[in-house]
Amino acid sequence: MRFPTIAPTADVTLAAALDDAINNKTKPLGSLGTIETLAKRLGLIQHSVAVTIDRPAILVFAGDHGIVAEGVSAYPQDVTWQMVENFLAGGAAINVFARQNGCALHVVDAGVNHDFGQRVGLIDRKMAYGTRNFATQPAMSSTRCLAALGQGAAIVADLPGNVVGFGEMGIGNTTSAAALMHKLAGIPVADCVGAGTGLSAEGILRKQQVIEAAVAHHAGVDDPLAVLATFGGFEIAMMAGAMLKAAELRKVLLIDGFIVTSALLVAARISPAILDYCVFAHCSDEAGHRRMLEQLGAAPLLQLGLRLGEGTGAALALPLLHAAANFLAQMATFASASVSEKSGDA
């Protein structure tokens, strides 16, 4: 596949115009803090001082993982398809938060070990009935990995609006994400592994040992695409492709938690300029997420102790994007409101 061409957002003239627009609002300089920083980032992404939040959508990618055969999850694999059914029925946390914030929600079957049939609200892009067990063999072939990246790009190409939030569902996918983090960020496995869906201390140690053994088994795999094919999931690969295409289209990428950020880590190794288009919703309580965010130079908007996935953090952060766009568009300037500006050094 042809990887999307992503242009950096840096623009000295536009940045100065955005600074002027922000600083001339009726407020002390910098008094809206992170909302001001966010407004400037949105302006650079959209290449305009007239920032809008248009038809935001969240994509939840679902896939199963062969690595669950190694006992790395507290839940059985069937929970993946059962939760997809919950999404389609409108009963999951992401459904609640997306509804309350007027955000479209699309569920993508990237590789779930279940036949859903044709369903309203489900985008069927199933690559296989889950990945292979990467403890013994690559999770997917390079051909299927590239195909998953391409499918993700195609989904975003057909998506209206200028904000895309990313979520996921897949029992075992924190193990894949931790392995990707270790290989692509060079962080020790012990610092990448967390409780996932609720493992005990013994379970976390087991997960760590499984990843370490798998990394040793696949020694010499270092290229980002090879790492993704070896340790990733279909939902992670599809997300990475969707992210790359969204950035090419100058959409805002609203990044959720640990697994979503691992997909971004892959995409950033392919095209570093993608980070210019990212807004990081939150820092999760999953061990390793903070370290991954630091590796990417990310400043998350929220810290709520979330550890659910599904795109819930992205949905909860969406009102802050609206706030950033709205103050830039609607707040009066000192001149328009006839308000005196600060004088001297007082």
C-alpha cells in the first residue's frame, strides 16, 4: 500500500495569527491555560484561525488475539464479541459518553472470533478470526498487516467531519500493546506491562514473562511494520492505518488510552509528522501509558484514573475541543467589547 503523505503543521505566519487571535480575547494573557494551547493546535491542524469542530466521530476497532492462549487475560476471549454486541445495542460506556456529547460512533470488526452477520452500526472489515499466538509465530503475515492498514485508511477516507476519536476492544490487546511499546520505544517489558482487564500481581508477572519469551523468540524483528505484524492485533493495525489517513486529510486525531496510543506509536514510526495532528485525551491508569506518552512528547488533557478503553477517554475529552473552538470563534476581543487592555507592567 502507499502510505499517506503527512505534512507537518508548522506555519510561522499562521501561528502568529493564532497567538494574536487568542491573546486579544477579553482575558488576561494565558488565563485559559491548556484551552488556549489546544485552540492553537486545532488552528494549525485545520490551517485556519477560524477553527471548527465538525461532525466528530469515534471509531472503535475490535479484534481478537491468539496470545490469550498463554493465559495473559483475566477474561475469556468471548468477551470481545460480547462487548461488540453491547456496543451495537448501545449499552456500553462509550455509547453513553458518545451520545451525551453528540458524537457519532462506528464499530469496526477488524478481526473478532465471531460471526456477526450484517448489522446496523457495524463496519465489517474482518481480516481473520483473530491473530495467531505471537508466543510461537508472528501474529499476522506482512500481507495481512498491510491489508489491515489499508482497510483502516479506507474507513477514514469515507468518514465525514474533521475530528476522529479512536477506541478499541479486544481481549489480550494490552499484551500486544505492551510488546509493541517495548519493541518500538525501547522500554523494559516490566515497565510496559499492567493489569489490563484486572490481572492479579501473579497474572501481571505471567504476562511479562510471556512477552519477554516472545520477544526472545522473534529476536531481530525491529522494522516498525515487522514489529506490528509480529506482535500486533488486527484492530491495532487497522487503527494505525486510519490514523495515518486521518492526518493526511488534516483531521484532528483524538487519542484514547494505552492500546490506542500503541497504534499511534506504530504510525509515528512510519510518519513522525502524524504527532502534529494528535490531541491526547487522557493519561490512563494502565501501567506504561504515562511512559508511552512521555516517549511521544504528549501532554494529555485529562487524568481521571480511566482504564477501560473503548474510546471513553476520547469521548470525555471532546467537550474541551468544543470549548477551544468556541472561545476562539465567539469570545469578544478587547476592541469589540470596548474593554481596556492591560497597561504597562501592572
